[in-house]
Amino acid sequence: MICDSMGKSVREVKVFWLLIYVLFAAFFYFLQRFVNRPLFVRTKNHHFPWKLNYSVRYWGVQQWLALIISLCLLCVLGLLVLHYRGFDIKVAGRWFLLVLSLSSLCLAVVRLKLVEVYRLHKGWLAAFAAVITLGLGIMASAEADGFILHHTRVSPGNFPVGQKILTLAWLAYIWYWGVSLLVSIVILLGAVLGMFALGINSNPYRHPAAIDDSVRFRPNKRYHEESWVGMTLLVGLIYTAISVTSLLLESAGPRLREVQHELLIYAAFHLQPEDCAMNDLPRGTQLAVISAKEVVVARPAEEGYIYETRSCRVKSLAEVKENREKYIRQARARDNYF
């Protein structure tokens, strides 16, 4: 049985590498047919007798960004094959998708001249963004108050700093959600419109002696490069839209709930259980004073904290020190330091 399983795994590895070789050979075959010339030429160098029959000395920012996107796409496809084989590709996949998304956005900014468009319309865009931010700020303040009241059952006015921090967190999240969704929709619509909507303006070579329209169209090298850059931008933006949408739906919402708990604890809960002589509470518990005789207790839980209101008289530092020394003496007497 062991020999059969080992032989089967060896055959699977051979088939896998044979498939990789066939795909690699097919890629170079179609690439050579596409460029209609030899891919490699001989050189006079003894150590490197062959070189790529292509020059990149005149390349600009767009071509280099397109090359980075193309390499990232090939690496992502390779990682998908490794994932199918059972390898863990989470970390490498995230880095490749990050580089691919940033390169795609940079290429879109350069190719579509978005900086020049913003400079022409920055006045009304800034005013529009300010009005939207004002409306979203009111919405974020309501969401922050709702979170505090829902979990603590205490008026949000008892935590003024917590209100402000949670409002900023909600405002950043709403902006991120809205902009990401808008960018994803715009990118997908641009993908539907096609490659020519992304600004491919190169003119193909036309032979002056040709009369028949069917033979006048002769794409030159510049046209092929522009087509490659445009198609690369198209695929990269689609990957970016899918990645942003999946991240928004899967991780942003649950992560925001955890962050809200931590921000509220950081902003309003500044006392320890020993400040109220509550030694029965678990480690990591924090207290917040809401009146002269009441505190809100926050105990760690799986999805943040559990809050409850208790009666308490906040002790002075001398009383806290005395109770601490008394607790240490009792622990020594019981031979239980922990």
C-alpha cells in the first residue's frame, strides 16, 4: 500500500511538471507567433551567447508598471496551481495581490491622467468632499453612540473621549466602504466598456500604396505595446476590484467591531479591579467611573468585552497599596503567589 501511494505521488509530480513544461512551451510559441520574429538572437559574448530580441531602453513608466502587473498575474496563477497542490499561499498571495493592486492603480492614474483631471476640477471636488464628510460625520457619531449604548447600557455622554474616537473610526470606515465600493463599480464598468475605453490611441502603420482596406491595417510595434499595456491595465483593475470587494465584505466589518471595543477601553476605561477592591474579576478587566458610586466593568470575551454596571467607591492610592500588601501577605500564608 505504501509503495502504491508513493508511486502514485511520483506520477502526479511528473504529470504536474509535464503540464508546466507544456504550458511554458505553448506560451513561448504563441508569443513568437504574435511578435512575428525570433525571440532570442545570438551575441558575441562568450558567457551569454543568446539575448532577448527586444529593447526596453525607450520604455516609460507605463510599460514598466505593465510589466510588474504581468509578472504578478503570472505569479498569482502559479500560486493558484500550488494551492491546488495543497500548499499554503496566504502570505505570498496577499503580497502579490497588494503589489498588483498598487501597480494597477498607479498605471490607471498615469494612463488616464487623473492628476491633471483633479487639478482642473479640484475646487468643486474639495467642496463636494467637505459636504459629504459633514454628512458622514453625523452618521458616524450616531453609529458610535449606538455602539456604546448597546454594549454598556450607559449613556454615551459618560464617555466623551470614547465618543470622539469611535466617531473617527466609524468615519474612516464609512469613507473606506463608500470609496472602495465606488471604485470597484467604476472599475468593473470600465472593464465592460472594453480596452479602448482605457485610452489606447496609437495609430497603426498604413502602407501608402495599398488600396484594399482589408490589407491596409498593419499593426506596428508601438500599437502592440499600447494594446499590451491597455489589456494589462484592464485585467489588473478587475483583480483590484475583486480583491477590494472581497476584503470589504469578509474582514472589514468584523475587524471594525474588535477595533471599537479596544478603542473604547483605551479611551474611557482607566481603572483596575483593585481600585474598587474587586479581586474576583479575571485578568485584563478594566473599569470606568460613571458616577460617584458606580463604575462600568469591562471583562475580556471572545468577540471583545462584556460590560456591566456595578456599585463601587473608588479607593485612594494609600488604600489600594494597603490592600495590595494585604493580598500579598495572604498569598504568602497560603503559599499561593499566583
